[in-house]
Amino acid sequence: MRRLSGVEPQVAADAGYTDAPPRMGFFTDTSICIGCKACEVACKEWNAVPDDGYELLGMSFDNTGMLGANSWRHVAFIEQSKPVGCQDAGLAGLPTGAPASERVGQQVADVMAQVDPGALGTDTGAQKVEEAAEALPPVPDEGDPRRDLRWLMSSDVCKHCTHAGCLDVCPTGALFRTEFGTVVVQEDVCNGCGYCVPACPYGVIDKRPDDGRVWKCTLCYDRISDGLQPACAKACPTESIQYGPLDELRERARGRVDQLVEAGVTQARLYGDSPDDGVGGAGAFFLLLDEPEVYGFPPDPVVPTRDLVSMWKHAGAAAGLFLGLGIAAFTGRRR
Amino acid sequence: MSPRRGEELMVPRATFSSYYGRPVVKKPVWKELDIAGYLFTGGIAAGSALLAGGAELTGRRHLRRVTRLSSMAALGVSGAALVHDLGRPERFYNMLRVFKPTSPMSVGSWLLSAFAVPTALGFVDEVPGLVPPPLRGLVRRTSPLASVGGAVLGSGVATYTAVLLSDTAVPSWNAAYPELPFVFAGSALSGAAGLALVLAPRAEAGPARRLAFLGAALELSASQRIEHRLGLVGEPYKRHPSGRKMKLAKAMTLSGVVASTLLSRRSRTAAVVSGAALFAASALTRFAIFEAGVTSTQDPAYTVVPQRERAEQRDRG
């Protein structure tokens, strides 16, 4: 049987392909993302992804919220009172008040906790916090004036995991591994059982309520099969989204981290690049400037199937006990 | 960016970062009535099949009859709920398109299909009017085999659903994987035994009474272990609406099993009341566990904090 976790250098071969092309993927360098959302638009255009509601979420410049059935790229936006490397934010001498980003973030989180969070999982646009946020008191202007400022922007996407939870648990074979090592849903097979949705440790794949089936990034299977770049990478004006053979991307990414650290951006780190992590390495990995959870990523994701053998052993023991107790109940003394 | 704290907490929660308090993993899209309902009815079908097998081998004809009928009815409701939950119900047959050992749902689909064969055989054996006369003899002769086969396959049906839930990134289901099959096995036994106590005549209800006791003991001890072992991700089993439901389920199981053990031998009324309590408690347990998992996906703390701790422990070496 194929490996359920750990290092797996031949992803496509492991799935049964012979003479597979090199594994392809994304390297998203968030240090040069400008938050323009061209990737989100290009993805929607090319893949004919329906709109997810024209909602203002009231939390930041991000009005997409999170990845979902109708959002295959999602640009996160975070404002922090932290410096970027040695850059001067140019705030000295300006009449700045106290930094508000932490508090605003806290307020949004508090509102998020009050409104039904259930709407989040199925419809990324359905979470409207703006009305509740309007009712909040204004942020008081107190404390030390702001000295530092940075904006973090990051375009999130399906990770096309080496060990993909969605693919492992799909009962119909609708989800499959392509020759490029990516993970794609066949919409003519999916029967909408929804098992893949909670099986993804990153919360990527989701069901379209009106359609009944699940949808996610295909890494533009149609385009890359014809030797083109995925639409998002093609549209990215700063080359924050880079597409290519995964080996090359990993090497390039390591060089970029070294370059940034040398330039004083010591927080630069890679996320999802390591083949020995909980998902065997992601096919789409990231260069981040803060902890992964700040961007909405799980800090240490593990494919649930990693423990599947142990799960079945426990279930087997329980099944044995089920029968044993039945025998005991019938052979016990007659009362 | 925004640390968030819950109301009053049992486990002290470290300050943690999240993206505007948004969940990291997706909430299961399964409809609660369908899927929690299936966990319950599938368990009842399996537990009833076990009782039917025992009744067959020990010559308890009344007990065999009611448990076979219960098993068939519960299986019918199970199948309907499972198909109803699909986004594309007309494609339900795709469940048997492949056999995938990595997918508990695929394994379960095959298991449930196999389980349907002895269950249906046992059912038509009890209702011979449904069978063309020339085949009745055959059904009668295969009856013992169907009963034993139903019990054996039922042991899988009662427990695989725990793997189904645990093999996800849902924090409170995934972390509970060592105990969940035992909770489900116990809940299936006590629920089905409860139903048999309601339906079977007192003279043949002895095994059901004993099974109710054994099943409830298994279920309660396994769920006790979940609550003690899990720490932060065990919270939804103890707190929130899901935790309150869990507490109520345990109280009902406990009172049902005490009443059935002490009183149901002497009084038919006590047997019916305590059996009904066990039956309802089994349903409540499944809904509580389902809701606990859903709750754990909604607060990013349940995803981020344990993973952060794990990562830091590894970094420290």
C-alpha cells in the first residue's frame, strides 16, 4: 500500500504514473505581495468560479475572508505595529496616534465570536461583521504614538499536499492525483458526500451549497497540461506567486530567505516546504514574515490519515469487544 | 493577530494568534440530523443484529424476532439518512465505484452494503409473506448463518463510524481516536439493548438486560477517558452546548442502566421505561459527539494551540 505519511519523493509515481513529468507547484513569496488580488480575479475568470457574494467583511482590506468552494485564491491582509527589516516606516515626525491595529483586530475577533461562526464554513462571503462592527465604540486614542507599521499580505491557495487528507478520504475516487503531483476534483464523479471538507488540515476544500459538490484549486490542470502557467501566477504583477517544478521552487525559496535575512528581515521563514512535515511537504508553499497562524495557516498541520492504521486497530479492538460482550451477555448466568 | 479568550475556561489557554479569530479548518458540511442520526441508527442496527445472532443461537425466538425487525428498520433509516445527506443524492451509487482502504467512508459503504444482506435475510425470515413460497425454505435454512453473519458484520458497522469521524482535521474528533470506537461500540450495545428491553417479552430479555449493563459500562468509561485525557480539545465534550448534551446523555445512560439492572426483571413497565431511556441516551450521545466536533472547528484555539505546543516541543528537541 502507498505511504500514508512521511517523506515521499515520487508523488506521481506513487499514485501509479509511469514517466510522470516533474512535480509542479507554487512558491508564494509573501514578502513581495502587494495585496492587489489580481490572483483572485484571474482564478475566478479562468476557472469560471462563481461569485461568493459582494460583501464587505469590515475587518481589513480583505473581503474574501478565507478559501472556500468559490474562492480558490485568498489574499490575507494584516496590519501590525512592527517594523519590516531595517525599513523606516516614515512615521517619525508625523502626528500619529496610538497604534490601533491590535485593538481593531481584537474587536473583529470579538464580533466574530458573537455572530454565528457556522456560516463561515460553507460560505466564505456570508460572514458579515460590518454591521456588528459599526456598533462598537471607537478605538480610544491613547498610549504611545505609533512608531512602526507593516502590512502583511499573502495569497493563500490549496497546498496540493504530498499526503492529501481530502484525497485519502474521498470514497468515490472523485479526488485524484494528477501526473503533475497535484490534487484535483472530478466534478462528474463527486457525489457531494462532504468528507473531504473536514479532512483538510488547512480548511481549503468546501462544498457549494447550491451545487452540492466540492470545489477547490486545480492548480489550473487544463493550463499546465498545455504547458501554460496557472492563471494566478500569470496574473501576479510582482511574481509573488511563482509556478514551476517543486524542486526548483524550493531551492529558489531558500535563496530568497537567505537574501531577506541578510537584508535584516530576520522573521522571514518558509512554510510548507519541508518534505518531512505532517503532510509530507506541500506542493504550494510560502515565504512568511510572521508565525503561520497570523495568516490563518495551521502552525503544524498533520494529514489525519497519518494515524489511520492505529485508528483501525482501535476500532478492531472495539469491534472484538462488541462481539465479546455480546457472547458474555448470552452466556452469563440465567436470571 | 488577535488573541482571543473564551468565557470561563477549565484549561488555561495560552494567548495565541489567529487571523481575525477566523477558524482554520472547515466546519463539517454534514447535516447533523442525517449524520449524527446515522451514527445512532447504524449503531442500533448493529447492536440489534448482535442480539439477533445471540437469540438465534440460544433459541430465543421472540427476542430474535424483535431484534431482527429493529435491525432492518434502523438500517433502512440509516441508508435514507446517508443518501439524503449527499450533495448529489442521485449519485449515491458512486460510493461503490471504488474500494479505498484509505477512506473510512469507502470501507464503511462496503461494510454497510455487506451488512444489509444478512439483515434483509433475517428480516424476510421473520416476515415470510414477503418471500415467494418456493424460496421460503431456503431463507429458513440460511437463517442461522444470516444471524451470525449479521452480528459479525455489525461489529464493524458499530465501530467504523468512530474512524470515520476521527480521520478528519476536526480537533475534538481526531484527538479522541483511541477512545471513540469504544464509546460507539458501547453506545450501540446499550441503545440496541434498551430497544430490545422495550420490545421483547420479559422471559427472553435477560441477555438484553446484561448487554445494556455491559454496553453502558463500556461507553461511560471510554467517554470518561476522553474527557480526562484530551486537555484543551476535550473541552467541547465538557463545555459549550455540546458538553451539556454529553452530560445529559451520560446521566440518562447511567439512570437507564441502573433502572434496567435493578428493576426490569420484575416489572415490565420498568423494563420499557429504562430501555427507552437507554435508547434515547444512545441517540443523545451521538448528537453530543457530533456537535463537540463541530464546535472544535469553530474556534481557532482548538486548532492552533495544540499544534503550536507540539511545534514548540519539537523545536526544543
